[in-house]
Amino acid sequence: MKLFQQLIFSLFFLTWIGACSSSQDTVSKTRDTEASDSYTTAFPDRDVSDHLRDARQAIIRIISTAHYNSYVFENPEVRITDIRTNRLDNIASQQYTNDESTAGTSIILSLNSDGKALLVTCAHAVNSPDTLISYYSGESYPPNTFVETISIKRRQTNLLFTPSELSSFEIIAEDRLTDVALLSATLNSKSQSEHRSLPFEMGSMDHLQLGSFLYVLGFPKGFPMITRGIASTRALRPHRFFIMDALFNPGISGGLVISSRDNFRNFEWIGMARSATSSQETVLIPRPDDDGGGSGQQRIVRPYNDTVFLGQKNRISYGITQAIPISEIRTFLDENSGVISRHGFDY
């Protein structure tokens, strides 16, 4: 009898354990498959490398270079009116050519069978000023009066880089206020096989919450990289950006920002990396055109005896990155739907 009671108790205990296990499995599966109202704040608990591989195939590195003619006026006597009424090479003390380049990341929105690609990026990554002017400063000179140097843009070269080609792109639309630009380019057959249009749906900023886990993909310093960040603010008006703690380096502007609402089974596109906060410092530098009479380490340890100049240096505050929200990007694309259609894209 005692043995019979023990068997009954063991059977009941096993049945209870199985019921609990079944209940837990059901809850776990429900949590895995159902989408949340907010982008998750948790770290991935599954392998997401396939999603990230697809995302990387939808981004391309870009570089925009502005070519300038620059003129120097050694005496503080030339005003803007003089520049407008005279040939610059007649009144300038010196003249030279120089280039200014900006690098960034672009996202493939559409890729046609003929290789024609529609891309989106940050407007500042493909724009440079037409004219740069510096004035003599100091107590002896009235502010913004006497021109010291002026640089006038002659042309601009826009290039995109893939593992198999270097080709040009065209800027077909831009909004400098929201900092978004549309590009058009044609990829060769090899690049077409290496890239694809963005496979993720547009998300919604209504789902972004404090602490949402984000992935950022781009080309900082020209290297293809994936980093992660945590959302610290939401993109509420009048701000046109949200803040995350992802690391930022020049070249990641326009980088893809994605997040998930269903435990990383799928991702949504929620924005583009835009900029980092920075502070400007005044530093002492050698004469800008002086090579120091040596090279490499020799130039570093060699005493410098020439004139010392003041220069400006931007110091990036790493870990404070601004991102353009998907709501701004969606509005920009809707406003330029006609431009997109005229260039042969169905997006």
C-alpha cells in the first residue's frame, strides 16, 4: 500500500512539472513571436548575423570632394566690393588650388535590374559651400571687413566605393534643414551581386523608447563597421533628431540605424546616423605648407624654429551621436516622390 501511494505521488509530481514546463514553453514562444509596441531594450539573445549581413549589403561608402581656387590678400585693404568689381588674379597676392573632402555612408533604397540605384544619405556628406571667406581679425581691423582669403568652388566630384568599383553619383534631391539627400548611381554587374536594396520596413518613432537597443552600420574612417547604441531621447518636436550613445567617427554620417520589436526576429529601419557633438579648440601649428624638413618620425622629433600659427581643431565627444528619425526621412521621400519617379525608380 505504501509503495502504491509513493507511485501515485510520483506520477502526480511529474504531471505537475510537465504542466508547468508546458505553460512556460507556451509563454516563451508567445514572447518570441509577438511584436511589442516598443523597440526592445534588451540585448539580443539569438544570432542576428544574417540580418546584419543583409543590412551591410544595403550600404555603400561615398566621398564628395570640392575643388577650389583660393586667393590670398596680404594687405588688409581688399573688401567684398573690390572682389565683385575686379578680377581676383589681378588683386590677389597669391593664388593656389585646394580640395576639401567629406565622406559618408549611403543606404540603397532601390536597385533596378539595369544596375541603377536610388540611395539616401545625409545632405552635409555631399555638400560643400560655393565660397569660403576669411577676414582679417584683431583690434586694428573692423570685423568682417577686410578679406584675407577667399576660396571659390570650381567643381565637385562625387564618388561611391564598392569592393569592385569606383563610380560617380548624382545628387537628385536634398533638404539641408532636415539634412537628407537622395542620390542616383549606376552599379556594375559585380557590385549588383554584392549589394541589395534595404530589406527592412520603415519603422515608427512612436515605438522608440528610452533605452531601446539599436544597431548602427556605416563606414567610419572608411572601414565597414557595425556598432550598437542605446536610445537616450525620442525625436520630439521641435528637434529633428534623437540621441544615442553609439560611437561616431567621420564617415558614418548617413549610417543605417535599425531596431527590433519582436525579440530580434525582424528589424525595422528607424533612422540615419547624422553627427556627433564636438568642441572647437585653438591649437598651435607649424606653417601650414611647411613639411618640417623631414618625414615620419624625423619630423616629429625635429626642433621647429619657424613661425608658429594658430589653428582650429574639432574634438569629437564620443558616445553622443545624433540620428535623423525615420519620420523625417519618410516625409522627405514623400515630398520628392515625383523626383524619384522621374529618375526611373518605383519606391
